[in-house]
Amino acid sequence: MIVNRNITMTWWERIYLPEIFRGISVTSNHFFRNLIGFIPALLNKDKKRKIFTLYYPDEKVEFPPAYRGRPVLVVDENGTERCVACGLCEIVCPAKCIEIQPDETELEKERYPKSFSINMARCIFCGFCEEVCPKEAIVMSDECEIADLDRNKMFYKKDQLLISKNKLQKRLNYIKEIYGKWNY
Amino acid sequence: MPTFTINGKEVKTEAGKTILQAAVANGVRIPHFCYHPHLSIDGCCRMCLVEVEKIPKLTIACNTPVTEGMVVRTNTEKVLKARKGVMEFQLINHPLDCPICDQAGECKLQQYTFEHGITHSRFREEKRPGRKRFKIGPRVVFDEERCILCRRCVRFCREVSKTGELAVFSRGDKSIINTYPGISLDNKYSLNTVDICPVGALTNADFRFQVRVWFLEETKAVCPGCSNNCSIRICHRRGKVYRLLPRKNMDVNKVWMCDNGRITHKQIETSNRLTVPLVKKGNKLEEVSWNEAFDTIAKGIQKIKNNEIGAIGSPHATNEECYLFNKLIKNVFNIKNDIECIVPSWEADDLLIKKEKAANPQGAREFGVKTNDTSSVKKIIKGNLKALYIIGNDIIDNSNTKQDVLQTLSKLDFLVVQDTHNSDLSSIANVVLPSATFAEKEGTFTNINGFVQKTNRAVPCPAKAKPDLEILSGVAKAMGRPFETIEPDKVMDEISKNVKSFKNICYEKLGETGIKINN
């Protein structure tokens, strides 16, 4: 099927060759920088390498706040999870990987998750749970190293999911901005 | 019969009907909170406003009788604007509790808010504070803040349960539902107020926070609590039953159900369920396979003379089970004695609760089973009996005679107990057959007035337990005379051929509410 994307090229683009050379210059720029970019760091230990690849896992990528890593539960200042086990993430999850057992608590919030488990082997990192959450209690963290050799270990229990609010502040600010009250 | 126009459609309706009733009968939906078809009309929520020609202001549909030539419009801009205004007032003091509220998902206020697109509040003052999770009765939890004062619960207690515990106290903004001083909402029907509450103000203390309602599947069934056989819905998820709700059946229970009926599902998941067939070897009951259990019964029964074998049926069994048990005893075991059964009883009232505390004593009587109350147990098991086949454990229900009965039964040569739960009775049996509770089997029940209703299987049997029909056919097969069929609908066809009063009954005709047998 031919999709008409309604793109009209300018005269400059239509003569073809200048854009081709521009593309080649970008590629060769990256190539030569990776080829010789490590030399300054080699001569002087304080200097940072200027190449584009990282020595993983010694060096870690700093993810932007929009990155969707594994979903985690936010722990508030008072030390308890924000989650009230409303069950919206459980029903919205397209991979059906969330399971919650609600229960009553003496706290003011009345309801809390007695158990909360996410099957990370099934999770597709869509972020629907975060979007639907009325309490901003489940957010996508920047952790992506969750691979394991045992499927049973991929069932993340509540204590593995709890992460304090301070560590997630960047993402919390970001979701407030994009899923804020009047943004729809 | 007045003829009137609703949304441009000319319809006829019965005389004396209100606009709301006529609209519902003709498939027009009018939002409402306080109106309930089985309670008196209050007209306090003002949600059902409609436009009627020649009436200058909007009028409430629930309390305006239909007259000849009336022209009603339910979806004009004026009506929608007024409804939105009413909704805004309802939401002034209603907390944003939906994530923790148990009613979410079946809440009228939530539904109408969503439908009318009310996304924000213009109210800038403090919401009215109130008591949260206050135990207004032993089984009901009340949340004062969520209440929208529709007074359905007040009217229910005055008109249906006729106990009148609830009333509206204070006036204006401060008005609040409460019980009269010194009493609590403790009547036999108190959980119906939870059902009819349009918001989450009244919640079931037992069901609270157990599961979200949108995860629950519903299976149409029949309440096994007493011989009234109320129509119910079994709400279950992943093989666990969470609650029982009444189902509309005007012949039997209207839309109500008693509190005792609602806890009958607790028998399903208890630690003392029988889950595997047991056979007594030496002095101990040991787990065996079903075939071994059936063979043991066949051998044990064949050793004993026909007139020394007795049979006690269960008033909790379905019609099909009663029929097949009859067939097993009369045709396969060739026993001439009558099948007896013990029916436990409790205090009846004039609304729903009937005296016999079992699902199907009437059905058992239709099949020629003799029903007795618990005091006549000793009379039944006296005599020259050497073997006994018992379904259920109602025989030890009466605590006065329990020890005597157990002593007499332990002297028997051969005792077969087919039951759902472990009891003193099953521990002295030679063979124990684990059977299914009401939610785990399909069949029909006959209520005290002769209404036959179908009940469906909601959850699977635990472990190796089997529905009674399969067990009875297993025994018959081991005796060498297997039944033709054990499918409940086929068994019912057989019953309608052989039993006179069930002549007009077949599964296709039963529908959801059941039909009456010929007497």
C-alpha cells in the first residue's frame, strides 16, 4: 500500500546531491570522532572521552525523565506507599501483569495493597499504569536492568517495588507535566 | 390507558404510572438517585427532571403521573443543563474518594458524572466533614461524607424490613442519615440497604476491600439458605466466591435477599472441606481413588440384606440429585424402605425467610422423600439397620441428640457419608465421598411454593471433590447398573417423564426466574 504522506520537497531537496553530501558529512563526523575521540582521555585522565559509545556496565547511561523503565511504587514521606489498591492499573494493564490484593488499614487512606506483584517477564513498559493512577503512586523508574535467568524471580513483590519519593522526583515532576489535570 | 409522547415517540402506558415508570417501560433512560421501583416515591434528589409541555418549569419524572396527551422531553438542552446543575450540587459535599470507595464501578453518581462530563468543581469552600467508616450496624459500614441523602435506605427500613432504624437528622446542609439513638442497623435484611445505596455511603463490612467489582464475574444461581430459594447472582473471580447479590424475581424474592443468605457462600472456602474420597482401613480413614471408593461401597452394600439398608437423603440436594438418589436406592440397591431426610429449621418471618433451613425440602418431598425435623432423628435410625447411606450432615444438626445419634451410627456395619464438609459424622463413616456445594454444581431447586429455578455452576470443586450427580452415577456403575445419563438437563427430561408434578418442567422453559410445578 502506498501511503501519501503529503511531503512536498523544496527545490534544494529536489536537486538531491547537496542533501546526500550533508548526510555523508554527519556520518563521517561520528566515525572520525569515535576513531580518535578517546585520545584526549588517554593522555589526561581528568578529561572525558568525546566518543558516542559507553563502556557499559562500568559507565551507566543517564536517562532523560521521559524514559520508561520498570514500574515502581512511590513511598511517601511518612514511609508508607501512596497506593490505595484501587485496581485501575490492574484493569488497564494490557499485558495483565499486575496483581493486587487490597485490604483495610487504620491509616487515613483506609485502603492499602496487602500484596502487589508485577510480573516483569510480562510487562511491556507501556506506562498505562502510571497514566491511569489517580494517586501518582505507580511510576516508571529509570531502572532497566531486570533480566534474570529464573522466571519465578521476575515476579516482583511489593517490597521490591517500593522506592522512596525523593529518588523518583524527576519522573514525578515529568508526569505531572504531561498527564496534568487539563492536558487531555 | 393514557397515550403520551416521550421524545417524539407516541406510547401507551397503564393508568397511574409516573413518567419515570412509563419511560423505563418504553426503553427511555432517565437518570435518578432516590427513585427505586420497589420503594415509595420520595422525589428528593431532583435528578430525574424532564421537560413537559404546558408546565412552565421542569418537573421530576418520578413523581409526575402520566396524563392523556402529555408531551415529555427528556434530552433537551434545558433538561441536560438542569441535570448538570443538580449533579454539581450533589458533588459539592461528595469527597473524591473513588480510588478507595468500594462502590466505584457500580456507583450511580460516578456514572452520571462521567456521562454529563463534569470534570471540575466550581465550589471553593470546605467540604462538609463527616464520620468516615462508621459501623452503623454489625454488617454495614457507613461513610457520612459520601452520602447524597437520597433516603433509599431510610425508606427501605420503614417499608420493606419494617424495622425503621434509620432517619434523616438535622436540617439543610447539616442533614445526615443516622440510626435512632441507642439502636444500630441490625435487622435481618440490613445488607439490602447496601445494594440500593446509589453511592458508596453504605458498604458491606464483609465484602469491603476484598476485590474490585469490575473484576467480578456473575453467575445466576439460587440461594441455598432456606426453602424460599431467592434468586441470586454469585460474584466470583478466579474460582473464589466474593459475594452473593439478589437477582430480580418477582415471584420469589422481588429484588431483596436476607443477610443470612448472603453469608452462605462462606461454606465454600473453609478449612474443613472434604476434598478427597476416604475409606476406613483398620481404624483410620485413608485417601483413596474414586474408583476404589465406589468399589468399596458396592462390596459393602452387596454383603448386607436389602431390608437392613437405610438411606437418608439431603434437603440441600437439587431436584436432579434427589431423583437420582431415589433411583440409586430403589432401583440399584433394591431397597423398599422409604428415604428419609432431616430438615433443619429456624425462625421464619413474613418477608423472605422460611421455616425450613435448607434449599430443597419441597423438591425432596415431590420425589417421595420423607422430610422430618431434627427432633425425629432417633426414630429414623432405630431398628434393624446395618448399613446406611447418608447425604449431608443434617442428622447431627440438633445438639441435643447429636451424641446419641453418633453412638448409634458407630455401631453400624457399614456407613457411607456423602458430604461437603468434614464433621463428626464423616469421621465415623466407612466411606466418605466429597461432594459439591451449591456454587459448584448445576441443577434445579423447588421452593416452598413450588417454583422450580435453575442454579448454575460458578466455581470449580476443590481438589478431587465431585458434584453429587457424578458420585451417585459412580456408585450405580460400581453396582453394575449404570444410569443412562447424568447431565442435569437430560436428568430433568427423565424426571418430567416419570414424575407427575414435574411434567411441565424442562431446562429450556425455566429461563432465569423459573416456573411453578403442577400440584
